[in-house]
Amino acid sequence: MSFPFTKEFDWTLFILWLLLVSFGVVAIYSASTVKIEDDITHYDYYLKQFIYSMLALVLMFIILKIPTTILDVFVYPSFYLVFILLIVVFFMPAVNNSQRWITFGSVRIQPSEIAKVVLVLISAKILSKPHITPLQMMYKPLLFILPVFFMVLKQPDLGTSVVLMVTFFVMLAQADFPPISMFLIITPIISILTSFVYQVFILYAIFLIFLLIIKKFAAQYIIVIMIINIVFCFMTPVLWQSLKPYQQNRILTFIDPNRDPLNTGYQVIQAKIAVGSGQLFGKGFLEGTQKNMNFLPEHHTDFIFSVVSEEFGFVGSVLLLILFMLFFLRIIRNIYRSEVKERRIAMSGVLAFLGFQVMINVGMNIGLMPTTGITLPFISYGGSSLLMNSVGVALVLKYGGEKDI
């Protein structure tokens, strides 16, 4: 019962997690405080986040103490529970035109957050089985992932859906999935992206044929692969024309927010103003005007990085990103010091869904990524997100701290 207080326990990773969570509570305190001259109004988001932080700490300790064999028993039952919860979600009232939460009084649970961790554990189990073929590595995890993917997409929650698929592909890479097979899976996506300029698609098609020949693919396989890519190429403009004008406008605004500055582009424009106005050292704690004047929407959740940038400036933003970088480097260290394949794959999944969320959230706050509703891990307000992200960290601490068996 001495674990986690063994010499293998990664105290550095735990302290980095603690620093991120603590920074998040402070940032949410600022984001939930409105200061107009000497008039200060507080909202209780930061108190709730502090309570969630304490719950996360308890939950992490419980996971660290539970034997891995017992934890494994609950993996598949947890998936079926999550699946049921995702169905229940559709019977809940919509919040901001989305059905993502199950409400119990003042408590809201977001099942898609739980799904991220559960699918990581299931995929790791499948991908680490001995003598598994590349085809089995591909379709067996997808039997669990795809139903969740489409249910989350239906909510609608495109951001989390993308996170699920990106996480799966990173885990495939860690499981030694053949790189050429990985590339072939994403070729239809490349065909879609190049389809808007046919000259670019032709160059891409020539490159793809050349690559397949070098890799000594049989002629019939090359023909099938090229037919699939050509179908995706010609299908994209047809699908584009079938969209209604407002749907086309929303997609184009993702690319250029200035097309619709008072509607779909408003959030990104205001976030960029907040980030830029912070300059080098920021306007000072609680002094962010974009936040205080409520120009910046969702400033305690999706756009909290803009609050940090406005009040702490470039220096504060960089320090936060350095903290994240050290945090992720520590997870990578735990991945490569483990000799158990299943644990390495699971830890890679945790690294993927946390790292991808940071990249997307920061990217959308500075105008490099479309607004997808993805929060900044450990910093943005949200109980389900904080608890499940912390569970992911607990799994890394557990797998990295236990002796390899």
C-alpha cells in the first residue's frame, strides 16, 4: 500500500499538474470578475473550479491506489456506461444549441469527456495484443470509437469528435502501425483539401502514384487507392454547392473572420484584440478591458487564454506555454521509460488528447485555428473536463510509477 510514495513516482509531473490547475483557478477568478473602475463584481466560477480541483486530487489518489488488475476489470463496463450516458444526453435540454450535458440539479456531467479516457484505455488494450495484424489494429478499436464519434458529432461537438480521432491515430503510431498504411488512411482528407484547386490535386495524385510504385504496391491496389481519392476530390465541390449560403459563410468565416465580424467571426476577432492589447507585460491582474466590458465571449471557458494574454501579456502567455511544454515533456519521459506496450500506448493517448486540445485552443485564441469549442486543459472552467483530464494524468503517474510486469 506504499504506492504512490515510491521512488518511481514522478513528483515532477505531479507538481507541474498542480501548478497548471492552480494557475487555472487564478485565471478563472480573473475571468469571473468584472471590474469597472472601483466597482468589482465576482461570479462563483472560480470557487466551483477550486472544488473540482480538490475532487480531481482525490480521484487521482484513488486511481493511484487501485491495483492495475482491478482497474482493467472496469474498462469495458465503463464504455457501455458512457455509451448509455451519450444516449441520455439527447433527452436533455439544449444548452447554447448543443446537447452535451446531463444535468442533476446544479451539477452537469459531460459524457464525451469521460469517453476520451475510456476509449484510450480500450484502444490501448486492443492495440497491444500480440500478433495483431495492421487490419485488426485499424478496425477493432474503431468498433468502439466510431459509435461514440458519431454520437458526439450529433450533439453537435465537432471539436471533441476530432480529438477522439486524432488521439486514435497517435496511439496507432505508438503501436507501430505501418507508416505507409497510416498515410493511405489520410489520403482522402488530402484529396478533399486539394480538390478546390485541380492543378494542386493533379500534382498530389502524381506524387501519390509515384510513392505507391516505390513502395511496390500491386497495380490493382494502386488503381483502387487512386479511384477512392479521385471520388473524394470530385465529391467535395458537389457537397459544397449543396450547402446553404449561411453554412458556406460559416466555413469561410473560419478561414477569414473578417468576412462576418459581427456574427460568426466576432469571437475570434475579439480574442485577437485581447491577445494583442496585452503587449509585453499585460494590463495587470483583473484589468483586462475586453473581459471587463464583456466584449470577449466565453472568457472563462473557450477564450480564457485571451484573458491570460490581455492581463499578463506576452511574458505571461509564454510562461504558461512553457509550463505546458514541461508538462508534456514529462509525459513523454514516462512513455519511453515504460517497457509495457499497453501502458506506452495508453500514455500516448493521454498525451495526444491533452496536447491536441492545447494546440487547438491556443490556436483559435490567436486566430490560427477555427472556433471549435475546445477548452484549454486545466485552465478553462469545467468540472467534467478538469476531472477527466486529471484522470488521464493519474494514469500516466500510475503506469510510469509502477514496476514493469
